[in-house]
Amino acid sequence: MKSDIKILHVETGRSLYGGALQVKYLLEGLVGHGISNLLVCPVNAAIAGAASADAVVYETPFAGDMDFRLLGGIVRILRQERPDLVHVHSRRGADIHAGLAARFCGIPAILTRRVDNPEPAFLGERGRSLSVFAEFKYGLYRRIVAISHGIEQVLLNEGIPAAKLVCVPSAVDTRLYAPCGDGIETERAWFLQTFGLGPEQIPIGMSAQFIERKGHRYLVEAASLLVSDLPTLRFLLFGKGALEEEIKRLVQAKGLQEYFIFAGFRGDLPRILPHLAMLVHPALMEGLGVSLLQAASCGVPIVACRAGGIPEVVQHGTTGLLVTPGDVNELCQAIRTLVQQPEMRLKMGRAGRRLVCEGFSIERMVLGNLRVYEAVLREVRRSHPQAGP
């Protein structure tokens, strides 16, 4: 691809995790391939500062799905900058606003889809035809980039043509997220002190927003069945969210306060994760799960649900154990199995590290997106020979 390509990216996440972190990785990688980047994000979004070295940043007022200031702001930027392509990384209304802006300005656009929940099917039967709304939205884009084959299948089931879909998995920084190296004893002492744990206790982590589909309540239910004969278990919950207080009340109602640590959002997860005995992720729906990639990259085995794109990271019996979504007894048995078999944990952790390094590296993700850009711009040149670079 020629080095004079200019891409305008749209990311409306306000915190630097999940999709926004993936965009940061992508921008850094694209600069290394000679691509010029522009970034549109909300005012005071964390990615604005994080991406400033790799993109010209436009902070735009945006208060939610129906805030049409984003549409007007993107149109003005497109007219000023005339990029070759628009890459939209968010839903939250951005998929409509940015898609419309690109169409209005005659600039090809692609959309990255990071979640596996189906679109509302107002008309027709879900799984056979798109709703009028979804058909309109996806019609604004030349390509839909799914971050997992699970998401790709959801979109196929809803009627999006296979030729319009491409899978480019999310990535993790395997240099930052890595197993403990030198100084492991010092790091282990820091970890135990930080979370008030004893050396005999077995730390089990969960790293997810406190929202319904992440399944925190199933972990609490499983813990209530496990601690009677495995009293050294300790459950560390990383993240924030609307349901945090509700989960805290559930923990208290079951008398599990001494077993649970609500650690909040931590910026030092790369230092923490290698010390976990396992990561548990009982999500009912999940596009792929960046927290799973991070844990696997650190050599941590995973217990998770057989949902969405999770099986692409948690290969049952190889990098972790999969259970039926919502089945507390299966979840208990999987956790118990790994607790009681440390050699299995070690073997799965090593396999998880290999899987991430080979299939989910940042460079692999960057190259995957570059191939999409190249294909779309090639189509544009064929249909409008006088346009494009």
C-alpha cells in the first residue's frame, strides 16, 4: 500500500480499554507502515492524549446515540481533510453518524464490530433477514470487520453478505502482558501485600465491567458452593460498572465478604495477572474478550463460558476450560478441576501464551486492517478511476 494514504478513525469510547485500546494499538501500528491517521473522539476521551503522537486528534462534542453534533463535526472534518477512507470503531450511535457523514462526503467507510449481540429485528425473522434499521446502517459501509469468527457468524446469520465481512481479531501487547520473568519472588511479595493475601491463598481473578452480560453473579454463586471445602480461594474482581454495588450486596448476602476483593479499575494489570491461579469469565455474551487475551498472554489459564468469540481464545482442554453459559455447577467443577491440578494450570498457561503470540499479536491485527483498507481502495479505484490515491 502506498504511504500517502490518509485514514480517519472514529472512536467514541471514553476510557482507554476494550475497543479504544485496540484503536490505540492500530494507530501506532499504522504509523509504522507509513499511514497518516486522523482520529475523531469525544471531548476529554482518554484516547485523545494516548493517540496524539500517532494521529491528528479532533475532539468533538458527543453525548450519546442521538447527539447529531457528531454527524456535523465529522462532515466538517471530512471536508477539511479529505481522507481516503473512514474507519469507524464504535457503535453508540457513531456507526450511524459517521457512516452518514462518509456517505454524504463521498468517502468509502468500513465499520469494526466488537460485540456479538444481534441487531433488533423490527421486521422479518431474526436469522433470516436484517431489520430495516440494520440494513440501512450496514449499507453505509464497504466492509464490516468482525473481531472474532463468533461475531462474523452472528452477522452472517442476520443476512449480511459474506463478501462484505472480514474477520480481524483483536490484539494484545505480548511484550507488556507476559509471564513473570526475573524477580518473580519480589513481584509475588508485592502482589500478596497489595491485595492482603497470604501465601497459602489461591487468587482467582475476573476482569470485566460490572454489567449483566459479564456474568459476575454466576461467579458469586459458584464461590458460595466452593469455599466450604476450598477455603483458601480468594476472588479478585477488577473493573467498575453499574452493577458493582448489586454484586457487592450479593456477596454480603451470601456471607462471602472475606473471599471477595473488589479491586476496581487497575492500570497495572500486566503486573497483576501473572500471579493469578486462573481467570474466570462467566460471560453470557462476548465478542472476543480482550481481558481473556491479556490473561492468556500472561500465561494464565482461563475458565469461561462457551459464548460468542470466547472459544477462539479459550480452547477447551488446551488453554482453559469452557462451560455452558449460566450453568453454575459446571462453573464450579471447572474451577475445582484447575484448583486441584496445578500442573494442568501450568500447561494451559503455556499453551495460552503461545496461542496469543501466534494469533493475536498487534502486528497481525494491524496487517489485517491494512489488507481491508487496500481491498476497499482498490475497489474504489476500479469503479472511479479518477478518484483515490
